[in-house]
Amino acid sequence: MNCITLHDIIIIIIIIIIIIIIIIIIIIIIIIITILWNQQVQTDRTIRNNKPDIIIRDNEKRTCMLIDVAISGDRNVIKREAEKILKYKDLTIEIQRM
């Protein structure tokens, strides 16, 4: 015969509390940080390059991180990084003005 002991009940309660804490943490992260992909950035001026691969917006600090992914050989990493920085320079300036 299977009996639920007090020990089993305590373990179940602890697991439920841990799950609730994890859910609360996830909700807080969703409220604080927004992750967007395949989205154009709405600006006052027309910007040619206004669609980075990923945008991470911190709603609490009111900051954005623009991420544009590139796959290149080991020799081209610095060159590609410079190209990406230059490509999104106008968008960065426009976001700072907003």
C-alpha cells in the first residue's frame, strides 16, 4: 500500500514553491527586458539600415542593444565588426536622440 508521508508532502510543497519562484523571475525578466528580432526600428528620420538582427531593450534602464550577426573567417572578424559598427552608426545616433 502506498502512503504519502509528511516527508513527501514537504518535498511537494518545496517543489511547488521553487516553480512559483521561477515563474516570478521569468515574469520580472519579461517585464524588464524585451527581445525583438526581425523588427524595423521606428525613427523620425528615414534610416537606410534600421533593421538589426536582434534588439534587446532594457525597459528599466531605458537602453537598447543592437545585435547584427555575421559569420566570417578568423581573419575577417575585426573588419566585419568595423563594417557593422559603421553600418548602424546612423541608427545609433537616431535612437540616442529619441
